[in-house]
Amino acid sequence: MSIQSEEPLQKETQMILETLGSLTSDARHDEIWGTDLNEGEPRVVRTIVQKFLQQNAIIPSLQVPKTSSSLAKTLLWRRRATPRALMDQAKSILPELGLFYITKSHERCILWATIDEMTMRGFSSLHDDLSKFAGIRDLGVAAMELLATLLLSQAADKDGKLDQVASCVLEFRLHQKPGGRPGYTSFRSYVRKALRDLVALIPSHYPCLFDKTYIISPSHEYLASFDIAEYLQRNTLLLEKPEDLALHLGSDIPSKYGGSGRPLAEVNCLKQVRLDTEDQKIIRNAPGVEEKGDSSTTDRKTFHEQTSQLRGSSDSQQSESASKQPDLRLIYSEVIGAPTIILDPEDLKDAEDLIPNKMGAHLAWADTNMLVKFGHGVRLAEAEALHLVSTRTTIPVPQLLSAYILDGTGYIIMSYEHGTPFEKYWDGASQSEQQRLLAQLADYVQQMREIKGDFIGGLDRSPCRDGVFEGGYGDYTKYSYGPYESEETFNEGMVQALRDRLPSKLLESENDPESMFWTREYILYQTVRALKGHTIVFTHGDLHGGNTLVRSDGTVVLLDWGLSGFWPEYWEFYRAMFNPPWRTSWDRMVERFIPPYYVEYDVMKRIFGTIWY
């Protein structure tokens, strides 16, 4: 094939073009990015060759042989992997997920990809491809094929003004899994492995498609495991907030990213790209291909409007009440009384966390021997628990000094407790001293269990807080569960939490009697409903070595009452067995200070595993 070119790398391009016949013959494959390298439209073939040349331009003298080698490897890979066939799968999945778009801005293509584990996990029951790392990786490969198709269509169009490169916006929306024991293969590990494989494939088989990459809310857990090509690293910017993107891409991007443009779904170029591989006439014919919309994208807005509806119980009455009182900045508990200490939030902005890696609320010094726990997730229910324990039991706890909510942020000010972490103290204690520690814990648990409740939830009748209630599809913070007036309604709340992890489209097939998935779900729901006859008692809800310390006189102090409340009597045992043990003997130790409920624990472990894995 002889093609004249006036573009850069003219000589090198010509040399590669003249060897394409032998390369495709040796590989027994002639297609790259949907283009036949022997029979394809000349402008498109030349564009592909030049991208591989640019990828291998570091050592000029080796550019041509390395490019030939790269093309040969890509041809072999494409023959085995058949990435064009993956586009058919993408046709049914990508529009539903709403996590992948291609748009045009300032005559430049932009690929938008979101790593939203909650959304992907919710659809994993509906699409088997999303339940395996290979399926997730192949979905990413299909996305690259779609981008290459759109870019090459511009190369084929003589009047096309769009460059044959794109910018990439990668946004991480990760939800921290609320603890739990190892033993499951996490969905996050599937996604991370799939992305790692995809990142390795891009420079080899999709070279020079991107000129800039913007990573929003970067996940160091993910990025540290990627082997990112140097040229991609040089052209990558990390952005902490979505709004910062407009500073780089202009104002015509959506408002969510700091611009004033329309939502991505409304300007998605995928509507213009045929996903049917057999209809990709652009790869062999001259310019002038009619672009047709993909009808599978038309219902996306309606679908996401449906999935955004809350299936759990809501705090709408509280929200309505709050909206009627816009000037109410300070809220406090009537049980505890008005706050005696109110801290300036500005003074806490630079406060150093005592436990920097702890998930959720901040814990910092407020003054000498005085700590403050603060954050949007800090509830007055925790302060009321400290108040209840200090007035109704002899359990040693930090002294509650003040508690309030200011402008939506909760603050609990308490005394600092001096002591040795329980785990460290235990390792140096004699056997008789260890027995005494367990006896103290058993007494504490018994005192708490003597305080009966007539509802299940936080002490201030706030919703239930636990990991099983934090796995809702989409934005889990929009879901709320409880309080519940009985164990029966509480069980229905857990069933609802199991259902809330699923996208609405999957729920449509719930009544299919031949569905293996829904049969498994039904059995699990019925198992949850079989949890009956338990007394509702006051519960710490997070008893483990990290939340206990031992004073110099050997007295055990219980800390962190954020998950406390009125719960079924088995809850304390389930929660104490829930966290990874600091030593193997802990599992046998728990039943010596908490009445054991192994059957209930097994059911709860299954519920948590179903929601989070």
C-alpha cells in the first residue's frame, strides 16, 4: 500500500504502511479499532499507524522496528481477545450504569468514566459480567473501542474538525465498607484488578488516544496498584473536587463539574456511535457515514429518576420541620440539657486527629484533658448513651461535658481517659488478672442488658446505625432505617436494606418463580424474618479491644458509644464477633462476657456478606 502524506512522521509512516501486508499475514488478523489495515480508508489507516509511531518515539532509531513489533502484538491480542465483540455487551450494560459518557467540548472529545462501586455492585446481580473482574475489564475494553470508533470517524471525515485524541475524566466514588471480618472476596478487589489490567492494556493496544487525564477524588488504594505508563503520568492531573474540573476544561461542562453546560446524559456522543460491529461501515468505506442514535440510551434519564427514589424509610418529616426553621443553628438534647461548652468550629479546622486513620468522625483535643468528637455523622444519641451509662450504671466511661449540633455538625465534648489499650494490657497480664478483666466486662454487659427498651434504634429515637444499613444502591446516605417499634418491624427493615442494595430494574423480576437469584433472596428474607422472641436491651454495639482501655488500677473503661442504642439482645454478641479479632482466642473469649447467640450471629454475618460482597 502506497500512501502519500504531508503530516509529521511522513517517512516513518510510509515505511510502516508498506509492511502492513506482511504484519497482518503473520498475525492472521488485519483489524485494529474496527479498521481493516489492508482495505480500510487510507486516512484512518494512517491515523492508526501514526498513533503507534508516537507511542514508540522515545528512541528515534528504533521507532520503526518497535512500532512494527507493537502493531504485531496488538494484532495478535485482538485476534485472541476479539474486543469488537465486547461492544455488543457494552450496548446493553453501559447505558444502564450511567457511569460512562463521551462528549465534545471545544472541538475535543472527552471520555467520562466513574468508578462507582455501589452502582456497579448493585448491577452485578443483573449482569453477570459485573460480578467478575474479567467482565468489568472487558467492559472497559469495550469503552476504549467506542472511543476509538468515534475518533477514527473524525479521521475518515475530511471535514472533521475534531482532533484524533481525547481527554479523559476519571472520577472515583468510593464508599468505605464499615469494617467486617475477612473471608470474602470483596467487590472492590474485582474492580481494582479489572482496572489494573485495563490500565496496562491502554498504552499497548490503545496508544495515544488521550492527551490529558483528570482524576477526581483520587483513590490512593487504586492508583498505587496501577502500573501507569510514564507518558500517561506526565499528562495526569489529580483534582480533589469535581468543581475544579471547569478550570481545565472550560465552562461548557456540566454544573456538577463547575461549568454551566448540560448534563452528560444529554450530550452523550455514544448516541451517535453504532455499537453493532457488523454495521461499522466506516472501517472500510469512504467518509459520509450516517450516524444513528442508540435507542438503548433514550430511557436513561427515566431509569435514574426511578432508582433515585428512596425505598427505605425516610426522615422527610424531620427535613420538613427543619425547613420551617431555617434560623435554628443550635440543637441539643433535652435529656442532657443545654450545652455548657460551645467550641468555635474555626478553631477545629486545623485540629490534629488523635486517630487519623479512623473512619468517620474526628477526635481531637479541645483543651487539656478534654476531647471533642465531631463530624456530620456524630449524633446526640451517642451523647445520650454516655449520659445514660453514667446515671444508670457503674460502668466507667469518659465524662460527658457538653453535646450539641451546630449547623449540621455534631459535637461531643468529653474528658480524656488515661489508660493502656485493652489489647496491650491483656498481653502483659497474668491469667488471674485476665480473668478479672473478663469479669468486669461481663458485669458491664449485664448492667446494660438490665436497661430494657420499647423500640429499636438510637437512644434519641434516631435511625438504626450499622453496616447492614449502609449498602443502599446509589447514595446510601439518602436511606434511613427505623427506629422500629418491634423486632418484627426491625426484621422487615433488614429485609428492606437487602432489597435497597439492588437497582430498580432488577427488582422488576422479583416475582419470577424460576429465577435462581430471587429464590436465594427469598430464602434469605425468610431466614431474617425467623429471628423472633428477643428482648430489646441497651447495647454498646461495638465492644472490641480498640474501644476499651485499662486504667492504672486495673479498671476497664468503655469508649466510643457511636453505635449504641436499643437493639435485640443478640446484637451485642454479633457486633463483638463482627470485627477482625486482634488474636485468635478472642472468638472464644467473647462468650465469657456476652451471652452467646451463634445462630443469630451466623444469620447477621450472612446478611452483611450479601450486602457488601
